[in-house]
Amino acid sequence: MEPPGHGIPIETHEGRECEIGLDKNFGFLDQFAAQYEMGKEIGRGGFGRTCSAKAKGGSLKGQEVAVKVIRKSKMTTATDVECVRREVQILRALTERIGHKNLIQFYDAYEDGDNVYIVMELCQGGELFDRIFSSDKDYPEEDAKAVIIQILSVVAFCHLQGVIHRDLKPENFLFATGDKNSPLKLIDFGISEYINPGGRLKDFVGSEFTVAPDVLHASYGTEADMWSIGVIAYMLLCGDPPFWGQNQSEIFRAIREEEPSFDEDPWPSRSPEAIDFVKRLLNKNYRRRPTAAQALCLPWLVSHHDVKIPLDMMMCRLVIAYMRSSPPQKAALQALVMTLTKAQLAYLRKQFEILGGRKGFILMQDFKEAVTRRSTEAMKHSGTLEYANEVSNLAYGAKFDFQEFCAAAISADQLAGTASLEEYAREAFKHFPREERRVGTSQRQTTFNEFIKLLHDHSQTI
């Protein structure tokens, strides 16, 4: 199969008349020509092009940079203008205070009457896309691990800050240099958006081969980015996209209805852990996909020397759901804890420690403090800080030991992954208190089906 072309955006504004009275002034300085000498074109897209340039003065004097040149004539709607404004705001917010080694470094933004100029770090190692399709389906699994770890790390950072990328694909990851072990850099935040934990978006955006089924159903959150990472992992490991069609309509139908194949070469030679990893991310039920931080703890990656587990904002969502759950639901989750694997417990132990649990327990206000220490301006725009504050306010002064933290910080759907909830929970039911319980108006033992319903109903609140 021939490699797919560079992803075609689902939503395009080509060919539309410009809205009357559209304000295309961004308030950026009109000093690009005075600050930079433009070089050659190195890329082109629907709204403009990317060029190299050299700084004439200032702290970057003599340094080569990349400049994304966006033509104002292509901005025909208020949405187009807002996308450019938000791209600059997100890049500035993510990189100014903390940044991430796998995130493209933003330097500044300028404008004149014709264009907006976004000045960024220059990457000279080419696209991940090109390395995948030059490997002839023989991308080494260890190299694929190193790539996916970097992708998960930077996406976990973005999600913690309340930013969903919405267009993760091999073309949007560049190697900083041509060196074999060069770090990857995530680029192109042109359709990125702020989102608070648990928030849902409806915009129909992305690229056809990597878009998640939940985007096609017009209700999605950060889990959509995780699907896209699953597509990238699939392509790294076999050289082809998991869903194919002769046109966009056929591709979307395959994404919604078909399961990826793991039967053809080179899948039989790939490790069971790699296949399990991809299957978990390409789960059509978004509730069952792992977060980026959780994915770093899956068996395929967890023992890799480069893995560093970050704070997972999912903790706040799960703890809020736990605090609001009924006593029987809490008991069901505590039974589920008894079935956790070493890898799952290691992930939870790391989150517990990040939140301050080295003293043997965590307080509800520890959530806000841990999130605040890692905050950028993006976190303020997305409402993530306020969400973390909600955990503190929900039960100020309450504390969890590690055992109860585990019960509060798990989701039955995520733990089940590719298995059915019934199959996964059968072992946990053995640990569920079997004394007589009031169910409705009668006094009797909880059945297995009722136990499953407790877990299912809790998952729906996350």
C-alpha cells in the first residue's frame, strides 16, 4: 500500500467569501522585516508557508529560526482569525514559563498588512512522517518506543495545561536535527483548543487518517488525541494507517465501524505488549482509552529508561467522581483495587507521590498545590486551575491513605481496556463485601450484575 499523503483537514475554509468588516488586526508588532532576514521556503499549507529566517539582532542575533507566514487574505471568517490568535496565545502560554523539551519553542509573533509571522525554533531533521515511510515497514520496535514515549510525554504536558492539540499526526512531529537519536518536537497548534478536565468539544476538525471516531460523532475531549497517538503507533509498527478507504467518506466509515488488523506482516513479529498498547489506544469507546500518563505505564513502555511519569489531570476528575459516589460504589471500587497489577499500582504510587503522598497520605488541597506548581498561562485560560481548586473545596481537610487513593483514582472502564467490563470485574467481585445489603426495598446480597452496574454507573460520571 502506498503511504497516505499529508493529512487533509476535515474542515477547510477555502473558496469562501470574506465576512464583511472582518477585523484582521492582532495587535502584534509590525517589526518582522526589521528583526529578521527571510530565507528559503521549507513548507507550505492551506493558509500560508513556513520559511527559514535569521535574526538580525536581540537575544537571537545570528540564530536561524522557522517562520510560519499566514496570509491574512486566507482569513475569511471570524473563526479563521480566532484560530490564528489562539495558536499564538497557546504557543506563548505553553513555552514562556515552563515549556517542554518535545514542544516547539515559540519566540514571538509579528504582523503587517498582508501577513502574520509566527517565529519559532527551526527543526532540521525532517518529519516523523518521512522516517516512517522510508523504513519499508521495518521501523525497529525499540525506536518506535522511543518515539511514542516522547509523543506521550509532550501530549501529557499539553493535556495537564488544558490544551488539546486535535491534529496529532506524523507530519506534525519534527526531528530537531538529522541525528538518529534526535529529539522530536510537536508543532502546528493551528486548530488546538483549550479544554478543562472532562470538557467536551463538537468542532469537526482534524486530519482524515488520524481523526478519532468521537470527533466524527461531534462529542470529544482529550481522549481524541490519544486515539491519534494510537494511529501513529500503528503506523510506526507496520508502515500503514489502521483505517483505509478510497475517499474521505470511506475512511471515516472505517474509523467508525471497523477494527484495525493485526494479522498481516510485520505484526506477527511485533511483541504482544506492542499490539496490546495499540489496541488500548484505538478503542472506539473513548472512556476506555488510557490518558497519556497512564499509557506511559503500560507494559510496552513502562520499563524503558526514558519513561518519566508526569502528573495526570485525570486524578482530579476521578477523585471528584469518587467523592460524589455512593457508599456501595465506593465499596465496589475498593474491591477493584484488590485486582490491580504491579504496573497499575506503580502508576498510582507515582501519582500519589507527586501529590505529596510521601508522608503516607494526601490532603484534598494537595491536588491544587501540585497542579499550581506545574501551571502555565494556558492552565489559566483553560480553567484547569479552577477545576483543581474544586477538588480542594469538595472536602477541604479530608485525606486519603494510599489504599483509598487507589480506589478514588481508578476507572473500571479504563482498567478493563480491551476486555469486557464483566470479564474484568469478575475477579474483583470476589473481594466485594458479601454481607446482606439493602437493594431497593428488600434486604439481600448484591448480585454480580448489580456489582457491574455500580462500576458502570460510576464510570459514567467521570
